[in-house]
Amino acid sequence: MLSLTLGRIYKNTVTKTTHEGDTKMDRATRFGISIPRNLSKEFDETISRLGYDNRSKAIQDALHDFIKERRWQAEEGEFIATISFVYDHHTGDVTEKLTQVQHDHDQIIRSTMHSHITHDICCEVLIARGSKPDLQKLSDKISATRGVLTCKLSVLS
């Protein structure tokens, strides 16, 4: 369903009214930035290619990523992350070792997904929540397991 949104701004408060008459109050701060023209052009081309409707959402996403990266570097707080890895399940006892690593870290693993890519190769994705040291330790243990071909830790928030 297509929903038309009209906006009015009152001292950093944005009132949104949909065509159905619903009203939502969102706090928003408006600010201007100065950037080189070539950077602005490249940014606009990139967000257009990615399907963004406007600069505001793209800048919000970039700010979230910037803050998340700084928190990660400073090891502040808890994070939600995925750990994706590919392994050859015919290599020794890799399956049993990976299962044991996951059981050893069950306090931070929230969910797992396993997929057979080929007859020999499997892919797993873990969703985990924990501190940077705990997430990094889990990822490192998986990566160091004989038979694991690749492993990537991706921090989501």
C-alpha cells in the first residue's frame, strides 16, 4: 500500500501525518555540512545506485556505521554480530570441533544456520551478542580450526 507522508518542522520536532491521519512525533536535528563537490557528486551517485530515496537516510546509515566502528575500536558495550564461515566437512573431525567451540560459547550465540554448499563444503552463520573480546575470541577459535576455509566476523550494532 502506498502511504503519502507530509511533514512539518517545529523547533527540531518533525510531525509526520500519513494520508490515513496517523500522527507520529520524531525528534530530528537539522544541520548543514560543507563537503568538496567531487565528494558530494560521488556520494549522490553511490546512494542513487544503492536505491536510497534521499541523502538523509544515507547519512544516518553512515553515521550509525561510524559510531559502531568507534565503539568497536574502543571495546565499549555489547555488540550484535554474525560470524560466517565455510569449511570442508571431510577434513578430520572439523564438524565435532566446530560443534564443541559453539557449545563452549553458548552464552553469546543466539542462533545458527547451516547450509550444504556442495558435497564437501558447508557454510554456517552464527548470530551472536556479546563484548568485543568474546565475539573476537569465538571468531578466532572458529577461524583457527583445521578445515575452516574462511571465516568473517561482521558487527551489526
